Amino acid sequence: MSKVVKGAIVAAALLIVLLAGIATAHWSDVTENDVPKPLPTFPTDGDDTIWAGDEELKENSLGFAIFEKYGIVLIPLAALMFGAMVAGVVISREEVEIDDSN
């Protein structure tokens, strides 16, 4: 099996996982308003932490949204970015044959 076929299989598998993650995410939490909703610049409750009292993330924190709600989308994206980094190194190290016979 050639490198191109293996790469296409891996890309197709990552695309399927990514699409499944996007399809199963609860987008209603993000898209429930048609217009922007103003948020306070600083917390009004005097609590600047993202942690709830019981060692859990607050549900309105960025960390909760990224890792708890949309973590399934983050995993294939991380794998894809790692693959792109490795591919960039491999491509940059390839030797180029130049025909100087002219």
C-alpha cells in the first residue's frame, strides 16, 4: 500500500471523527440568541475563578466550553495538527533531485 493511500485513509478517518464530533456537539448553548448579548467585563459576584466549589469547572467558563462540551471536536483537530507538523518536517527533509544536464 502506497503512502498516498495510507494518507488518504488516515485523512478520511479523521474527517469522519471530526464530522461526528461536530454533529454530536450541543450547539444550542452557543447559538440560542440571534443578537449579541452584553456580558459584564468583570464578574459581578466577586469570584474571578473558573472553578466551582466542588472541584468542577463552572459551566459558563471557557475551559468548560472547550474541554467538556466540545472536547470530542478538539481531539481530531489536535491529531490533524500533529500530523501536519510531522508532514511539514518530512517534506522539508526530502532530498530534491535536480537535473543539471542542460
